[in-house]
Amino acid sequence: MSDCSDLIGMPYRLGADGSDGYIDCIHLCYKALERMGIEAPPFKQSWYEASKWEVCRDLMRWGVRVKKPEYDGDILLLPQQSWAFAVTWQTGILYVNRMSEKVQWSSVHLLTTYHCFRTKKS
């Protein structure tokens, strides 16, 4: 079983990949997927400026859209400011809380999602 618990509490900084103790929402998903042994979608620097529709289109090439997050490694888009990446782990969601600016874990049922994607390889 993968362990992502050390990601909880990590502070947020846009563009950070976790190597310096900070992480952003996109890299949080990549780090969690790597630990779960799930191949991540191809990274695109343009996601930082893209609309949620452009990101959804890219994620559809990697996975399939599902109604709700149910499995470790499902990628979600959350309605934070414009949108934010999140990932399911241990029947919950790892995400960057915009108020605390830190990675948090929350029950799947407590967060609203825009869209959810699951790898085609599962």
C-alpha cells in the first residue's frame, strides 16, 4: 500500500515540485500517483495558464471521466479560485487547502469536484 501521509501539511507554493519542501496542486498529484505506482498523465507547463476545459481535454487522453472519485489515484479538479488538481488516496482526497495553503486530506464526501478522471490502465 502506498504512503502519502508525509505530504499532508506540506506548504503550497505555485510551481513547486516538493523537492524544496513546498508543493503545488499539480505536483501533489504527480508525487502521489508515483507513490501509488500509477502512471501520471504527461505534464504540461501550459496547465498553469489553461482553462479547466483544456486541462480536462488533456486528462481525457490519459484516462476516462468518472462520476465520482472512488479509487486511489483518481485525479480531480476542484473549484478553488478557478480550479485546482487533487487526487484520491485512502478513501479521501489529497488537495491544497487554499485557506491554510497546505496539503490536507479530506473525506471524499466533504469536497465538491468539477471533474474526476481515472487512468485507462486501471
